[in-house]
Amino acid sequence: MPDPARSLFRPPFRNYQFDTAYDEMFEAPGVPRSHYKALFQTLLGLPPEEMRKSQQAADLSFLHQGITFTVYGNEEGTERVFPNDLLPRIIPNQEWRKIENGLTQRIAALNLFLEDVYHRGRILIDGVVPRELVHSCRHFRREMRGITIPRGIYVSICGTDLVRLPDGSFAVLEDNLRVPSGVSYMLANRKVLKKVFPRLFRDYGVSPVDHYAQALLATLRALSPPSSTSRHEPTVVLLTPGVFNSAYFEHTFLAQQMGIELVEGRDLLVHDNVVYMRTTAGLKRVDVIYRRVDDDFIDPLTFRRDSGLGVPGLFNAYRAGNVVLANAIGTGIADDKALYAYVPKIIRYYLGEDPILQNVETYLLTDRSQRDYVLDHIGELVIKAVGESGGYGMLIGPHSSTEQQEEFRQLILAEPRNYIAQPTLNLSRAPCFLEGEAQARHIDLRPYILYGENVTLVPGGLTRVALRRGSLVVNSSQGGGSKDTWVLRA
Amino acid sequence: MIERRSTTMLSRVADSLYWMSRYLERAEHTARLIDVDFHLRLDQSPEAGSGRWLRLLEASQAPPPEDGKIDAAALTNILTLDKTNPSSIISCVAAARENLRQVREQCSTEMWEQLNRLYLQINGTTSSEAWLLHSYVFFRAVQEGAHLFQGVTDSTMSHGEGWQYIQLGRYVERTDALARLIGTQLSSVPYSLDQSGEGEEYLEWVGLLKSCAAFEAYCKKYTAELRPLWVAEFLLLNPEFPHSVRFSVDMVHAALRAIAELTERKAEQPVRLAGRLRATLSFSQIDEIMASGAHAYVDSIRQQCGQAHTAIHQIYFDYPVESALVS
């Protein structure tokens, strides 16, 4: 048995560093956590050359499969491979169960909230959530008021970002209730890791994730309008903005795995409030649309007129109950970053339970005293635009210049409702295989939650990695990568 | 009662598969033409070679160079790596890939990976003197890549409706390209029908056959004696050789009939057009064709092929709404 403190300094861990962040692999320098021991031992016995070869083979396989994403605002701006890291992130079963319960609770409460806000608005009348906050949200859709949707499920596909704090507990960083992406990388990472560590994988007893597409299809079918089930098996399609969208690979992948048609706006048309797709055999009726197009672009007659991605008349067909959209329109109010601060209250209000997963402390900038505090401490905090995602429109105080801080100060003063602030979180770190050795990088976790007949979580999710040394931003558009997430069966 | 899901195909998808296949066929055809030229040139005088270059440009519908001067390097660049020329090999392979990328979920993973690999390989190529000297390696790679794609397609994709559009695209493109190539040669190279050519002239006819991947197959049927009349007969009317006009039209007709059956659409127009063209080719005699003007005959084939293309487009890809409510 090698001395653990000394084995720390053996390759590939020779230069592995620790700081105040929670380290996923080590409980103390050189001492791996019990569920990481087997991986640690395997890595010590593995020549770095072999790891490097595996990494190259994996990268090439991603490129050949075309597992790429598109970076916006970049002239070259086209496809890039989403970097994959070969060292798995391991989550013990007990920890996962808590995450699962917490997320199930959260999606249930948020759906009740959406249903309420678009109908009677009890929670607004009772003053638990300020009416002003909801109605000033950019993603609030007046058009949805009073519309009844199947099972009252607004959010049936959700990806929630979790982070692990220095004390080892998980916290929700944000909910993605509109068109969350990344699940295809979760599946692709798993496929690669099974090839790289087949024995380790088997010995660890990892929960499978491969049934995600099947679960997604079952969820979508469960939402089909009552009129369709008597007629035939419901026709489900996936609506994509098209080949230039950053998540296009994922759209094709999911459509193929589910065996449904991948359609663009131009493939659909509405006739007498019924949605059809244009096929070589004529027009075919559509019952459920898993849409990966934002609210704004979905129907140029109701929302943005300049949208070329949508389907004219789709909203009327939706309102008539002839077609179901997943997710529903207007779910963006519930993942507004200012509303986020109220989620614990929302959970207590509808479910009468305490939140299982904690929130991150959030400053609302419409409140004068909170705003003053934030403006005084802008160099220590993270500022986020409430309606943005993907790491766009964000200031990380400790990593920013005075000019950037000044710019955000002005933005906040001009539109306080548009921003929130949070403490700079020290995300947990995990070893990644970079430059031929193991290096610690900050990570988060995005599990995917499905809600149809009931709530389903595929055990695992996308662990995103901030690949740049010291960086806290894990988004793919900002130099992030990902790694496989192993949830242990026992 | 719940009925089994019948297979459906989006019009846009059919359109993309059709064009993907046409572009890839075009890339392969161009690669073969230049490859053949490269080897022929070694045996020929410079004058004879430059005449063929202009025909090559014409046959591949590429713009001739602005200053009118042409040499092997310029020609090769225009037809292979020039991204501004929409019919260069690189443009065609990129267009084929882009079309397939838009319908990735419709093809097998193996097909996508094969075409993507071909694209990445070609896209990484830059022109240089060393590259030009060994450019035949490149042309072989394009042809092999296209053949491999066809093989992968045939053995990994269901031979259903989607596959039929791929067949259709390939053979519509091939019919047109062959007719154009044969037409250009017959109208610009002097020949006497019944005599086998000699010297430079002989090489031109070898070149034509090889450009259609037909030299060996021709020799098997007619021996190595190259008579323009026989060459024309083989390339236009042979029912068994995959790079003859007759064979290609047969395949177009078969694909159209299969599609009409699978979609249960009344699609008389395209099937009828292809059927008529097929009948023309199967009853034609080569000496009659030559006597009444081979160039006109070839032109009429191209024209009918174009009509069939338009009819396919109007019936399957872009139709008026009221004609098509099914379920």
C-alpha cells in the first residue's frame, strides 16, 4: 500500500493543486474520497501517454461524429468541437437521491407557480411574489393568460444548474425552463467513457443514462391533446431553428434517437387552426411539438413579426388546444434571475415544504439598500442580466477590470430590474486531464428533469468544466468543456 | 384504435437528400475528369492538351479564366480547390455535406461520418507545387470517398423513400453530366465514325471512355479497337454499364416509380417523362442517332432530364397546400 501523501506527488497528480474550493476527488491533499479511490488508483497506474492517446481518439471521434456547437459573435463563428474531459465526475448514490428529491420538488412548485400566474394569480394577490416583478419580466406572455394546457404542465423539460459550495453542499444556481440544452453531450460523453474505462466503469456500478431519449418521448406523448389519442398514435415532432443554431447537433441527435421528425418552421403550416407538416406524401397532422425555438420566434403573427423561424398561426392552433408545445410558452418568467430569489418562498407557498436544495444568496437591484450594497462591492460580486443565459451579459467582479465594473455600474443604474448580483461562488473543483496531467478545474452540474406522466430524472447530467485555469465560467460559449457524470447505483 | 406509425418524409428532407446526392456525384465526376486528364497529358503534345482543358471547363460548367490563358495548374485549381467556383470539387463536397448535415437524423451515422470525413480531408488541402505534382492522390481520394459513401449508404440505410431520393439525385446528375460530356466531345473533336483513331485522336477517345470510368468495360464488349461509333453506342445506349446514359435513365425511372408507390401520390408527370426518355433510349439505333445529328440527340436527352427534375420538384418538394391534405 503506497503512502497516500506521497502518491499525490506521483504522475499524473504531480502538480495537482488545492485551494479553498471543495475538491471532488480528495478529502485532504493526497487522500481520495472513498468513492474516488478506484479511479485514483487506476490513474496512478496509467502511463500519461496512454491517456493522451485516448484523449486524441475521443476528440477525433467527436469531430467525425460532428458533435459540435456554434459560437456566436465570432467571425469564424461556425462549428467547434465541445471539449470533452476524460476523467469522470463521480456522485455517490446518497448524494444523488437528495438532488433528485430536491429537483422534483422544485419542478413541481415552479409548474404550480406558472399555472397560478397565468390564471388566478393567488400568489400575487397574497403578496408572496410582487406582481410588479412578474409583469415586468421580459418573458412574461400576456397571451397565455387563461389558457388551459394539458395536465397543467408548463415545464416538461428542464435543466437545472447546481454548484457545490466549499462546505460540500449542493445549491441551485439557476433553473433553465425554456429550451435547456446539453443533454446530447451527456449521452456522447458516456459513450466515449465506456470505451476508455470499460472495466472501471463496470466495477463502479454506474447508473445508466442511455434511456433518456425514450423517457423524453414518453413525456412528450403524455402531453398530447385529448383529441389526438382517439384518432391515432400522437405525432410528435422536434422543431429546430435550423442548422445554424448552436445546439443543432443536439436537435438532430434527439430526433434520431426518438425516431421522430426534425422539422423547421418552413416544414409546418397551420390550416383551420390545425398544424400540419409538409411531407412528400402530402400534409400530415402534428399533435405535439418539442420546440427548441424561443417564444419570441415561434409565431410571427403573435410574437416577433420579423421571425423567419416560426410558423404563422401556430399560437392560435395552440390556444385552440389542437397542438401541444413543450415547453409551454411563457415559462421564462419562472427562470428569470430576479424571480429566482423567490423560489424558496414559492416552494413553501404551494407545497408547504422547506426547500430540499438551497438557493444562492441573491441581491435584487430594484431594492435601494441592496443596490447600494452591490454598487459598493461590485468588485467582489457576480452581476448577471436577468434574462440572459449561456454566460452572456455577465460580470465576475474579482476577475474584472475597473472599466468593466464602471460599465456594469451604469447598466445597473439605467435598468436595475434587468440585473441581479450574487456572491462570487467558489465552485467545487475536480481533476481534469489537461496538458498531459491531472489539473484541478471548477465544475458545475446540470441534471435534466422530465415531467409528463410523472417526474423522471436520468441519473447523471452534464458536468460542465471551466477549462481555463482559475476560470469560474463553465459555459461552452465561454471556453467551457464537459465530462461524464457517474451516479453510483449503491 | 391505434394504427402503426407509417413512415413519413418531410419535403425539405427529400429535397436535401436529392441535392446531397447530386452534389456528391458532381464532385466525383469532376475528380475523374481531371484525374484522367492528368494522366493523358503525359502522352500528349501541349496543344492537344489545352484544347481538352477548355472542353473540361465547359463540361464542368466552370467559368474560363479571365485572361483566356490556361495551364494545368490554373485549371486544376479552378476545378478543385477554388471555393468561389460553385462547381469545384471542394464546393460540391461542402454543399453535399451541408445538405446532409441538415437531415442528419435521416441518414445512418456511418453515412454522415463518411461524408464528414471526406469533407474534412478535402477542406484541409491547400494548393502548392508539391500538391499539384501528386494531385492524382487527391482525385483518387475523392472518387474513393464517394464510392465508399455509396457503399455505406447501400448497406446501412433502409432502401426506403429516402434512399430512393439519393438514387434519383445521383442518376439525374449522372445522366446530365454524361450527356454533356459526350455532346462536347462529339461536337469538338474531329472523327470518322467507322475508323479507329490513331495517335492524338486515339488518345481523345480513350480519354472520353476513361472519363466515364468505361475503358475496361468497353474493351470487354468491343475489344481494344476504338471506333467513335462504338464508343458512342456504349456510352449512350448500353443497358448494363452504370456510367452509360441508358443505365442512368433506367435508374431514374425505377426510383421515380418506387417513390410514387411509397407516397401513394398520383405522380404521372415525372414517371411519364422518365418513362418516355427511357423508351427513346431503348429503341434508338446508334447509326440513326449519328446520321441525324448526335449533338441534337444528346441535347434533347439533357432537356428531358431537366423537365423530369422540374416535375419532381413540383410534385414532392414544393406543392400547393390545397392539393395535399392527407390525414
